[in-house]
Amino acid sequence: QVQLVESGGGLVQAGGSLRLSCAASGSIFGINAMGWYLQAPGKQRELVAVIKSGGSTNYADSVKGRFTISRDNAKNTVYLQMNSLKPEDTAVYYCYCVVLGVAYWGQGTQVTVSS
């Protein structure tokens, strides 16, 4: 079993920044990828960013140039630095990881960007 604990969400004004963190624990040997999805009210969950075990990254077009994903392998923690936030970034952000082909999810953290 894998547990993911997120932190760092909150309320911020447009143009501001937030940093999300997600720490993995449990049976985490062999993490293939870690990343973040978001889910806005009434919409489907969508990928924000992912970082693979080799360090390669992918971002949604909507966040390129504004968000940065990073990973501390020693701490089994993934971070999402979010800059130049926009009201349309408002959503619940979910951390996920893939361990030996199985996906695990965090409980989600609310990010609200006011205009």
C-alpha cells in the first residue's frame, strides 16, 4: 500500500504563487512516476504535470512556463511550484504516483485563485 500526503494549497490572488508538496510512504519501492492532476468543479480530472523516475517532465499546455514540477527522490516527495496563478487554475489538485504499474492518489488539496 502507498500513502500520499499533500500540502501547500490555499487561497491566493491572481499573479501570486503557491508551492504544493506531496510525500509518498509505504510500499514505494520502484516509483515510476509522480505528478499532479487537477479537477475543477463540474469537470473531469486532468493532468497538470508529471515527472518520471529518470527526471523527464511533461506539462499541460495551460501551465507551461508558469508551473514547475520537481522531485526529491531521497524524501519520496514531489513538488509543484505554481507561479503567475490565474483564476482558471482554481481546482482541487491531486498528487499521484505509479508504483510497479499501479496508480495511487492523494486526497487532494484545494487551490483557489481570486481575481
